[in-house]
Amino acid sequence: MRDKLTALEYLLFVAYLVFFAWLVTKVKFFTRTGLSQPQLIILFLTKIMAGIFYGWIGTYYGGLAQMYDTWSYHGQSITEYHLLSSDPSEYFTNLFRDTYEGGIRNFLGTTDSYWNDLKGNFFIKVLSVFNILSFGHYYVNVIFYSFITLFGPVCIYRVMTDAIPGKKTAILLAAFLVPSFLYWTSGIHKEGLIFTGIGLITYAIYFGLKEKRLSFKKTISLISGLLLILTLRNFLIVLIIPAIMAWLLSARWPKRGLVIFASLYLLYSLLFFTARYISPKLDFPQAVVNKQKEFIQIKGSTSVPIQELEPSASSFLINTPQAITLSTIRPYPSDVKHILSLAAAIEINALLLIFLLFLFFQRNGVKSRNLIYFSLFFAFSVLLAIGFSVNNLGAIVRYRSVIIPLMVIPMVARIDWDRLYQLFLKNIKKNNNVNNSE
């Protein structure tokens, strides 16, 4: 629990809020979206409000909604912030120190692994830098975090509006305002930076392929995105690399995009199960099994019973329906335990309805099908990884939030909303005629 807001925090919050609200209207990367200054400010302020709500939930309902992490990271970042003045040498070097013997070689390990610790240590280090400017005030840090993580959805918005012209409103809503995405990527947790990494990668590759060259800025964007994912959720690197490779190959043979993606993912699936015969350190199935066991042992309030995996292809195949169900359509209404799970249950049903509308009312208009293949293949691989390894519904909703726009945008931008509207008006007129005749 934290103390009440101080006068200094209020003053800093207002000053930084005004400054960064002005800054979002001046950064060319934002203004080149074509969005007006008021629209940019509203999107920025919406992220800040979501981040504040996230922190408030963590303070007052942390136990119920399992939201302790955000304040735990903040507390540790304060300690790290003080380390800067007491021991600068330690502050600037501790992130690169392997405290385990051979921990840096344990890339997918969940214990005694440099990489497993790096995700938290790096995030705490980022927050400690914020603390230099905020003097350790959480809600002031929300402003900094909202500004940085605004780059992620802006990247995706710019890419998708270029690839699917004439659908700016639908893409805007799906890229910024899907509730679970907005909530989990705006609060002070790793998801916002992870999605920013995904956005930077997508932006660099899409426009690099379109312009047939990778400029210096796009190279920096690509490298930054890969490093963010590597440090904050390293298993996503294993999943995004085949998606990138398939995208690049599809650019060479654009008419065979779907075949290339499907073939490469089939090959990658075979490597997933056979790489351990090349080197025991590449035992990917066992790494997933270990992660699942770790989550099962936690036994949180939103944990659900599942059939346990074994490190074999047959076990993964048998458990695939369970994995898909867990990561795509839960929580069910019967899973609701608090306000966040209620919101998640409502949202997933709304997204399923959008999916049905997409199946029956879709239209063409995509300039880059390979971008859509990249988005969907990568997103579905993430969902499978989550479904195979996680049995806690709260964690599932948080983990999958970073790929929500990649799935939702291709649907909402390709639904024929005009046709739906005309059918709606036709039904209203028909019902009115029936009522008048009676």
C-alpha cells in the first residue's frame, strides 16, 4: 500500500502532463499518422487514464485481481534509483552481471537463468530512470510510460492504414482502444514495452519492404524492437523470428505468401520437436512443460484445472484443443470472479461476435496480404504458446493483450460495415411496417 498523493506529486503530474500532451502534437512520427492534434492528445490522455486506473486497482484490489506486480516493480525501482547516488558503478553494471554459473546459457530456463531474471531487472531499470525525473512518484511515471508506449500502437496504425486504405476509423479503434489491450499496455508493467517492440518491428519491415530499402532509422527501429522483446519476454523471439522470415520470403514471391507461411511454420514445428536431438539445450518442448508446471504450482485465484503436458509431439497434439480454448475464448461467464475477469469475459464474447461478422460480411481491400499473414500467424503462435504453458486466466488475458490488435484490425477493417448498416435499417423498416399493419 502507498501513502496519499503529495503536493509535489500533484505539481509534477500537472507540469509533465501539459508538457507531454504538447509534445505528442510535435513529434513527427505521431503527426504523420494524419490524426489531428486533438485526436493525438485524446489518445495520449486515454492511455494515461488507463495507467492511473491500473495503478489504483493495484493499490486497492491488488490481492483480488492479482495486481501486486506493478507496485512491486515500483518499489524495487525506488531502491534502484537510490543506488544511482550511493553506488553508481553498481547501478550501471548490475544489469549485465550473470549471478548464476552458466545462467546466460540457460536461455529458456525458468530457474537459475540470467534471461529469466533479465525481464524484471530491465523493467526495473527503466522505471528507475523515470524516477530521476519524477522523484519516485508512481503516477508521474505513468505519464512517461504512456508517452513511450504510444509508439507501439502508432506504429501499427500507420502500417495498417497504409495496407488497408479507407478504413482509418475502424483501424484507429482496434489499434488503440480495445479495452484489455488499452488496460494492460498502459499500466506500468512489461506489456506496453513488449507491444512497442512488436510495433517497431512491424513498422520497420513493412515500410522497408515497401520502399525496397531499410534506412538507418528503420534499422534502429527493427533492432530496438527485437531487443525489447528479447529482454522483456524472450520466448517471443522464438515465435516472431519465423514470422519475420516467412514475411521476407513472401516478399520475394508475393503470390505464394500463404504457401510460404504455412510451409515455413510446418518446418518450424518439426524443428521445435527435433532440435533437442541436435543439442539438449534446444529442448523446446521440455521448456514449455517446465513453464506449465511452474504456473500449475502457483494456484492463483483464477487458475483452472488442465491436462498436463508431456514433452512429446503426441502430447502437444492432444492438448492443442485445450490450449486454443484457454487462450482464445476464456474466461467464460462462469469464470468471472472480479471486475477485471467480468470485463475480459464481456470483451472476448464481443470479439467472437466480430469474428462471426467478419466471416459473413467481409470484403476485399488489402494491399499487403503478407502483412496480414504475418500478423495472424505470429498472433496464433503466441496464443498457442500461452495456452500450452499458462493455466491462470488473469495471466492469459494479460499475456494475450499484446497481440490483440494484430488479430482484431484485419477483421474490423475488412467487415463491410455499410452493408451491415443497410441491413440494420432494412430490418427496422420491416418491423415498423409489421407493427403499423397490426
